[in-house]
Amino acid sequence: MTTNQDHVVVVGGGFGGLHLAKSLKRVPVRVTLIDKRNFHLFQPLLYQVATGALSPGDIASPIRAILSRQANVKVLLGEVTAIDVANQRVLLKDTNGGDSVAYDTLVLATGLTHFYFGNDQWADIAPGLKTVEDALSIRARILYAFEAAERETDPAMIQEWLTFVVVGGGPTGVEMAGAIGEIANYTLRHNFRAINPATATIYLVEGTGRVLPPYRPRLSARAKRDLEKLGVTVRVNTLVTDVRPDRVTLTSGDKSDIISTRTVVWAAGLQGTPLGRQIAEATGAEVDRIGRVIVAPDCSVPGYPNLFVIGDLAHFNHGREQPLPGVAQVATQQATYVAKLLQHRLKGSELDRSFRYRDLGSMATIGRAAAVADLGWIRLTGYLGWLIWLFVHLMKLVEFRNRISVFIQWAYNYITRNRSARLITREPTLVQEPELAMLTELEEV
């Protein structure tokens, strides 16, 4: 590796960032991949960690191991706090007060984070699902709810613990609600003596007119029916207007009602990471309402041909009525495109086209042998859709070891309806009774 090669710095080891680094394997550049975690996380299966079907190690792989044989890549564990566009440096946070890495080309692929529509105080009560820590926290809350109900003697409190609210009817919300339904109806059957887990009440709340809004209406309707078979109550055209430690307020039109619950999972809103707005301020670029950077047709920041934003953090709407969705296939296709563009530039030429997205389809699983899949040329539901979902997700796992491990777990779960990773490994972050009393007194005042 020579030091006079162009230096490509990639921030983020998710689908876009990792795929870009791998795509530059045979390109004569130096690559530095920076991430604040030392592993790549397969986020589409994170909900299965949150519901005890898989362990974190099944869907995570060390970035250094993935790129260990790629000689032109250097991996840095660090958090990028700012970007000095004028001097072409990224600033890192560390114990020594900060460090920096110079770049010739910079690619941001840091993704999105939770968005509570201006109600950030809900975050501790209604956690979202983006990290391993989120998944383990949600898993603890869900399993602890059944344990707490087993110890209760007050029927009202038992029902409160056995009520679950999932906010957001997109793929994550649908999959989460379906998984909780399976836990209540099948996994925990005969595990308790004082309660019947199947009496749990599960709400899936969606603000639009149907679940899975981007999908075709027929697939959305099928997903709703499959959820209802698992005991999930689907509330559409309904907004969450208040979240408290022991209740959620739902509003539909002029009508509001209160759901008593101790377990809320947030899957309703996302926003760009702070680097999106920071780079926009530094370059004069525009961001959309959720903080994604509006990029040029070649995925670069307008006016900065050596600065790219790809994946969930990019707002790409060229030649489209709606911006591209925040899914893995968008990120990986953009990564492939940027790698080709950089390769052409090194040869003194430019690509003869802007980025074009090829939609390979969308899919979501509702539960055992139930899924919806829209592959464009064909739409599948039920058992066949579920098999396609299984195959696609297995093949997209980065390491072969993960594929074998996940396949074995899925086979075991299918045969036994058990979830071997349903462990409470941490104390759930719950508001205790004295705090609830204090909140009630404040409300009365």
C-alpha cells in the first residue's frame, strides 16, 4: 500500500459503508472505515433479538474480521463528531480530547436514529429498535412483563402488565407485534402457573390508513389479517399523543382513549444522525424534514464532488415522485455505484450515468409461516412468502457462520415454537411505583 494513493474515508459500518469498503477492494485507493462499533449489525433481524428468537452474535460480525483480508482497508473504532470540510478532515471523539483523519474522498453512511416527533421524553418509556442495546432492553421489558404479571394478584395490574403497545405499522412494527403475539400464544404456553400468557393484549398503532403503507393494498390487508390471527389489535388512522410509564393515549380523529400498559415499543419515526445536519451546515446543502441530506444525482453533496452521502442518511429523489426508502438494498446499490464512480475518476473519466435504483422488492414477516413479499413481478403471501423471506435474509447475512447459526435457530424455533434466547440479562429500565405516584401528584396539581 503506497501512501500517495487517494484516501477514501468511509464513516459508518452498516450496509452502505461496509459494502463500499468491500467494493473498493481492487481499486488503487487507501480506505479507512470508521465506526463507533466494532461490528456490523444485520438490522433487519434485530427484532428477533428483541423477542428472544436469536442472540446478538447471530446477526453481528466483527468489522475487522470481515475486512481482514482486504489489504487496502484500515478500520478505526471511533465516533466522528464533526467534519472540517475546508481542510478535508474528519474529527474523532476520544479520551485525549479529539483526533482527526484526513481524506481525499469522504463517504457518510451513518444511517438514521429514532425520532419522537418532538417528544424526546418518551424515549426512556418507549424505546426504539436500532442497536443491540435497544434489542436487549426491549427483550428484557417484554419478558419481565410476563414475570411481573405472574407475581401480581390484582387483576387490573395483571392486565396492565400483559398489555403491549407497538407504535408504527411499518415492517419493524409489524414484525415486532407479530413476534410478541407468537411469544404470548405459543412460546410461553404452559410456562406459567398463575397467568395465561395467551390473554395478553397487543396493540399495533399506525397513523395512516393501513399497516405497511408502502406495500400494495392487498399485501397490507393480508398482513393485517395475519396479525389479527395472532391476537394483535391493529389500530390504523390513530396517533399516539401521550406516553407515560403506565399508559398510552391514542387519538383517532376527535376521539381519544387511554391504554394502560407497562410495555411500549417505538417503531414510528426516524431522523438523520447529527452528522447529516452538521455536513449540511458546513456545505450549504439542504436537508429534508427528518434531517437527511438532499444529494445530487451521483449521491454527492451538491457542490462537493468528493463528498458523498449514501444509505438511509441520503435523500435521493431524482427521477422519482418519492425519495428512495431507507432499506439495505438502496444502501448497497449506492455503495456499488460510488465505488464505480471513484474507479472511473482515477482513470481520468466520469461515469456516463447518474445513480439508478433497481427495486428488487420488499418483504415483511408476520410470524411462523406468514409473510408478505412483493418482488415486483410476483407477490407472495403465507408460507411461500415466508420461505422467500427466510432465504433472502439468510443469504444477506455477511458471514457464513451467521447463516449456519441463524438457520439452525430458525429450524429449532419452527419445530418447537421455542425461543432459546429469551433471557433477561439486564434489569429492565422501568419507572418504579414511587415515581409513578409522584407523576400522578404532579398531574393532579
